[in-house]
Amino acid sequence: GKSEEAIERLLATGLIIRKDNGKHYDRFRDRIMFPIRDARGRTIAFGGRTMGDGEPKYLNSPETVLFHKGRELYGLYEARQAIRHIERLVVVEGYMDAVALARNGIDFAVATLGTATTDEHLNRLFRLTENAYFAFDGDRAGKKAAWRALENALPQVREGRQIRFVFLPDGQDPDSFVNDNGADAFVKMLDNGLPLSEFLILELSSQVDMDTIDGRARLAELARPLVNKIPAGVYRELLIDGLADAVGLTAAKLEKMLASEQSQESYSASKATIRPTK
């Protein structure tokens, strides 16, 4: 009857869970609910934050036919309602961050839903704006998440698109930062964010000893698979110039080194065999 049909629907959308004894319970019990909407404003899933000390702190609807975490950005629909011409979008890690920023008048924030930033996310961002910012906590986990975002963003990088990485002071997330320091301070953090190319060079340089020839050669080696993900064009040329500068080579020479083993296979093979350093 009607109630069985309703139960099947609730199961299909993951709102309830069937126990072994055939009874059901509410997936989101004792949680504050956040509707997750698609680009047209239809609710396709929910997020829930515990009100007590329950684990996990945040819980999202499971993947369903309607809801794919790698595709949806929380708050994107609301940002488009609020702003006619979107100059920039900032990607944060949690919906509480997006909500806190919106409450403070920053209505161009969107959140990924517990996944790393995907290619599809970036496609959606760049359909709406040329300027994407990623805001992360300043701790090690934040740095790691930012690096993952950088790797996924490389195929999308081209002239005219600005991707910046924003690191908040250690122990702060956008929610706490904006509540402590206000919207203007957060926007200032965005403006001072690291451009993708600088973050890439800084991060790789920190992994090698830049004072030795071996270290600088290693930097070029580490950079190769990353640079090769970037579409050919002005942006890639400029990044290679920046890298050449850091490594102390001419751009032409570095270009040659980067092209010498274009294919991933030979790159992995070169990593697997230990060669005597020349």
C-alpha cells in the first residue's frame, strides 16, 4: 500500500536505514538538517550535523541516482540566486563554512560534500567564473587537501583563469575565521591567496634541497608529471619560466627535460629503477 511505497522511497534516497530485524530507523536522527540542492534548486540530498557528541560529526545522504558527491557543490544554487554576475567563487570544505560565510555577507562560497575537488566540480565553477579560490585550514591536513585540489585542477588551468590557494591560520576554518575577524579580513585573505603556479613551485621546492644541483634536478623531475597535465598554451609556458627560474636553468633547457619523458609509463619506470646520479 501507500506506506510501503513511502518506505521504499525513503530507503532509495537513504533517509532511512533498514535494520536486520526488518524495522527502520532515521539515518539523520538527532541532527540539524541541511538541504543539498542541485543547480535548479531542487533538494536532492541532505547533510546532517550532530547536536551532541555523536559520530560522525557530519553525515551526508548516500550516493543515489539523484545525488553524486563528485558533481554537486553545496551553496552553488544559493550563490547564483544571490549574485547576478559571479566574479569569483571560493571553495570551502564543509557546509557549515559556506553557511557561516553567507551569514557574514560572503555569498560566493560553495562547499564540496566530503570529497576532494573533482574535475566535474571545476567544470561547474569555471562555467560561472574565471576566478576560483580554495580556502583550507593552515594545518597539515589542509595543505594535503590543497595539494590534491591542485593536482585535480591542472588539466583545467589555462590563460585567463585564476586559481588561488588560501591558507587560514593554523587551527582555524573559514567558519571560525570569519566569526572572529569579519568578512573584510576573509576577503583580504582571498586577495592574498597563493596563485596556483606559486603554490606548486613553493611546495615542490620545500621537498628538495634547493642549494644543490641534485636537489634542483629532483625538482624538475617532480614537476614533470604535473606540468604535463597542463594544456599547452601561454599558462604552461609561464609556469615553465617560473620553474626554470627556481631551478636555475634556461626555460628552453627545462622545456627539453620536461618533454624528454612525456609519457607517464616511462616516468613511473624511471622512478622504479634507481639510477646512479650523473
